[in-house]
Amino acid sequence: MKMNKSAVINSITFILFITLLSIHLTKGQKYIEDKNINYKETVIPITTIVEEDDNKITNVIYEIYSGGVLKLTNHGSIHLSNVKFVMLGGDLEFSAEQVNVFNKDGDTEVIWDENSEESCIEFDDGVTFKDDIIGFDPEEECGYPGDDLPVELINFEAEVFENGTSLYWSTASEINSKHFEVQFSSDNRHWETLDIILAAGNSNVQIDYQYDDYIIRSGTGYFRLNQVDLDGKNEIFGPIQVVYSEKESQDINGVIYPVPQSAGNTINLDVNNNDPYTIMIFNQIGQLVYQSFDNLNTQHLSTPWGRGVFVMHLLQGKEKDIIKFQMQ
């Protein structure tokens, strides 16, 4: 079958148009090269912040590169028809009462490049996509579909100072990050949460965090971060190990007065340091009549134990002091 001259020219023109468009789409072209593309407007690369406040957007492809932000805003509704958003690393923000996606055959799409982990889509309250959005999970507000938690940790370090431990960590980017739980363990198995540090939420710049643990520890300790997203998902960073120098032990000594004391009256106890210690008092047949744990230098103890000779044990780590006293 012979083709007339006009048909040949039209065919060549169409092939040339498709070739040029596929070259311009770079990374994103592999997702749409097999579709019947009939866009009238050229591809618009977004490399800086661009705001579109039109009510109706049609026949356009937006390529959003790393660092670029496209904001679609309108006080009413935004109508999309034959629009493609090719996410190559930038952000796409919608702010409207309603976003209406036209053409159920998929002509309006969000297309994610396979390496576009920095991309993010944000919706205003109540704004949702309708119909088919290829490559985007409507259950997730931000992040590459199927990606792990969207917090990229650069470093996590600990530094021991005179009155405790300082923790430092930095993130390269955060998406929907709610907070960090700072946790400590002495055995790397059982963890306690020391504090909660609010996260940035959404960021594509480096953010530095610091937490100071004002507890003087000894031996070996472990710290970790439990990062929690706005949707409740979490990820553990760490643990990191901290080896503390052993504190020099100090002898514990106590003095009881007045002695002897009448049964039932209060006796006073002075202790030579204010680190936590245990008091245990036994009667003359070895029964435990009193026990407490405290760190006061001076204590006033009631004595409802009757008359006799008693033995007080002061225990602090490996140190011990034994004091005998009499109640008359």
C-alpha cells in the first residue's frame, strides 16, 4: 500500500516529536515511554521554588529535580488533566480544598524515579488525589514508595564529661519524623528511655541534635536512638558503647549519737559522704529490725525495737562500716 506525501511527513514529524520528548525526560522517561503521549505543552523542569496558583492545569509535564519545589495552590479546587509529575528528587506540595484528577485512563500521574529517595509530596488538610495515581501510595504522605523510614542518619556519637555523658547525632534528611527517644542500657539488652527529643518533621538539610545525660555512670553503658515517625513507625539507631573510668571508692563511715539512748527515742546518724548507701540494723539475736536506702549525710531514726545491743551495717558498693550501739 502506498502512502501519500502528506502521510509520510506526518509520520516523520510524530516520530521526531516522540524522540525529542523521550530524550528530555532523562531518568523519568522509562516509566512513560510506552504510553500514548499527546501533551501539547513542553516539559517544565523545576529546579527552584515555583508556585502555580491556577485553577486548572492541563497538558503539562513537570520534572522536579533535587532541591526544586513545586507548589500548587488554590483557595478552591485544583483540576488536573493530562498532567505528569516526574519526581527526580524535589518536593511537590498541594494546598487547596480539593484536588480533582481528570482522565481515569491514567493520563494524570505521579512518576517516581527509582533513585528519587529525596522526593516528598505534601498535602494540605483534606486534599487527596482521586482516581488512578500510578507509582504513588496514597496511604503515605511523603517519601519514595516502599522505602524504609525516611530519616537519614549521618552520625551518632557519645562524649563523657565530668558530670555525665553528651550524645550527638545528625540527620541529612527527615520526612514525617516525630521524635527521637534517647535510651540507655547497662547490659545492651534491657533499655530505659531517658528523654524524648522532638524531630524536625520534614527537612532536606543537615540538622544537629544534642542530649546531655547528667548521671555519673561507671563501667560500660550503651546508648541508642528510637526514631518514631508521625504514623507510629519506628527505627532503631545504635547502640553505641561508652566505657566509663571507674570511680575511686571512698570509705563509708557513720557515727551514731547520743549513745547510749533510751529505748524508743530517736537516734542520729551522720555519714561521711552523700553517695547512695544502705542501712541495715540487726538485734542481738541476728534479726533484721530496720532497713533503708538513702543518700542523706544526716538521718534521724526512730527506735521501736526495745532495749538491747544492736548492730548497724552501712553498705555502699564494696565498702562497709559496722557500728554497735546500745538502747537502754
